[in-house]
Amino acid sequence: MQNRRILMLQTIRSKLIFATCIIFFSVCTLTGLNLWSFSYINKLMVLSERFSDLANNILEVRRFEKNIFLYYDKESVGEVITYLERTDELVEELSADIIRLNGMKRFSEFRQNLSAYHQNMKRLKLNIGEVAGINQEQMRSEGKSMVDFVNELIKIKRNKIHKTIYRISLLPFAFLGIFILVTVLFSIFISRRLFYTLSMLKKKTREVGSGDFTPISFKDPHNDEISGLIRAFNLMATALETNQENLLQSRKMAALGTFTAGIAHELNNPINNISLTAETFLDEYSERLDPEGKEMLNDIIAQVERANDIVRNLLDFSRTEESSFSDLDIKDVINSTIKLIKNQIKFSGIKLNIIFSPDLLQIKGNLRSLQQVFLNLLINAHQAMPNGGSIEIKAYPESPRFIRIDITDTGPGIPPESLEKIFEPFYTTKGIGKGVGLGLSVTYSLIKNHGGNIKVTSEAGRGTTFSIFIPSITKAENR
């Protein structure tokens, strides 16, 4: 599970989503802190107002205190007691906040002064004439201490409110600094990873345009879009290099075809003259020739026939004109080809097994060219098994667009070092005098002309399989 989470943060998309989530979370946190701060300030303001009420009550007490001591006003005593009772209620309500702000010792002194002051006022209420017997200086001192205490409370509370407001005002700047830092770090990451990679790809693209298909040397533990882009570029460069090599090879083959066509035409006339002369000489002077002479003439005629076969192969290899294509049934093409070589296969002790899939579609092709393809492959399979064996021909749909034909023999197989060269002109694995190495080259060329492909797989001692892929006609095209 942990590895999965790590992998999820390796792509640029996941990192962008993660960064967006962090920013969103930061904004939500900042909003929450601001709401809490405003709520806290509001609470402090309400508490400050209550402290102001406490101070106002005590100030009212001091105001009526003057009337009592100067004019012996009994009604003022009643007002003072009323305000003192309100003050007691507020002190009881605010006791926890007062202790937190000013300490328990100061609060206790305040309560003692308030209680003593309250008791003296109750005595005066019962008998206003006792004013002269009360220590007025002490009461004034107690009243002043209460006023000073409350003013000190208000001052402390205001300072706390100011500090809270100051801290709240710093929060946006703190988050702004964090946001700028994250933005800078993310920009550095983007510039170092993305922009550097894009500039490197731009440089390598120019090199590819100049013919240098060297892949980008890239080792990166990340599995993100940039790594995928570089891997795709390397695959593209490799494919372009392969296609370039194939194009060069095709040009070489075209040049070779032109060259061989010229040679074949030049050789054709003297070979025909030699053949005609030898046959005429053998017919007219047969009775005068001894057996050794006849054998020599027959050998000349046989070698001329072999030379004719080579010339025909050269002409087939160099043929570049477009063949006329028509709708063909691959079963009919294969069956008609087998008729040409059936007896030769039968007398060699080779078993032939043919398997046709029932859902084969038609193809567009040239009958003569495809017959030559299958004939070349069957002749090669026959020659690979002089002591008998088996050949299997299997045709079936490879995909909705292609038909696959596998021709498998049980011969000795093809050596691994020869597989890469098997379709090259004039390359042969047969013995001297048994082939010139053009059959498979012609086969390869004909299949390519049909828009198909041919592959070979072989294992020493187990036989060889040639797989032909030819485009099929879709059902819609058949209609």
C-alpha cells in the first residue's frame, strides 16, 4: 500500500493534484484560523465590555460616595449598595478571567476591599448618622484600590486584544511567504525537470533530422510523463533508424534488380544460342559421336537449362512492374499450387497436411505471383527433406485485416546465424549447384508487393515454419 502511494506521486499529474490539494488545504486552514481569531477577538471584546461595566459600577459607587460623606445622603447609600451588588455579581461571573489576567493574590485583595466596603455601606444604610464614626480615609482608599484594580484589568485586557490583532494580521503574510516558497520550489522543479527535458528533446530531434538516431541516454527512477516521453522518443528514434535502414536496403535492392535485369537480358541470347547449337549438333551428328561425346553434349544442354533457370530467377527478382490484382480465395491459390508439385512431393515420401479455417476471407492479389510464392516455399521444404518427412499448410485469420498462412516442414531447420540473412539476394543454405539464393528474395518481394509480410522461425533438428501475412478483404468490402 505504501509503495502504491509512492508510485502515485511519481507522475507530474499526481504531483500537480497533490500541490493543488496542499494549496486548498492551506487556504482552508487560513480561513479557519481567521474565523477562529475573529471569534476569539469577539470574545475578548465582550469580556472587555464586561470589565468596563465592572469599572463603571465602581466609578458610580465612588461618585455616590462623595454625596454620602459630604451631605449624609441616605438615598445615595441605597444606590451605592445596588451598584455594589451588581459589582459582586460581575466579579463572581468574571472571577476566572480576572484570576487568569491579574493573579489570585491581586484578586483576593480586591475581593477583601470590595467586601469591607460593602459591609460599611450596609452599616450606613441602617444608620446614616454613623458616617462620622466610619474611617472615611480607609473607605476612600479601598474605593481607590478597587478603581485602580479594575483599570489595570481593562488595560491588561486591551493589551491582550492588541497583541491578538497583531498576531492575526501576521497570519496572511506568513501563509503568503509559505505559498511563495512552495511556488518557487515547484517552479524550480518544473524548470529543471520539464524545461530541461524539452530542450534536450528539441536538440535530439534536430540530431534525428540530421541522421543521428542515437537514443537518449536516460536513467531515471521516476515513472512520470517525462520518462514516458523520453522512452517514446527513443522508440521513435529506433523505429526511424530501422525504417532508414530498410529504405537504404530497398534502394540497394532496386539498384541490384536493375543491375541483374541487365545481366539477365545480356546472358539470355548467348545461352539460347549455346543451347540451340548443342541440340542441333547432337541431332545431326549423333551417329558419329562416341558415347563420351554424347555425354559431354548432354552435359552442356543440362548446364544450359540450369543457366536458363538462373536467368529466369534473375528476371523474376528484378521485375518491378505492377501486377494486376483481383479477388482471390486463398484456398484456391494454395490448392492450385499444390497440383504443380503434388507428384514430386508424393514420390519423395513426404506427407502433406492442409488445414483451412472455415472463416477465411478473400484477398486481393495476383494469382501467378502468389502461386510462385507458395511454390518456392514448398520446393524449399521438399529439398530440405530428401529422406521424407511432413509438410503442414495452415491458413487462418490472424486478425480482422490479415490472413496468416503457416508452411511448416520437419527438416533439419535453419542455423540461427542464417535466419537474419535468409531473405537476402544470393544467400543460400543449400549446397553448391543446388540454388542461387534468389527464391526467398523473390518470395519476400512478392509478398511485400501484396502489402503483406513474411517471417521465419526455425529450430535446429525440429524444422522450419514460414509465416505469410496477407491483407484480407473485409466483409464490407465484399458487399
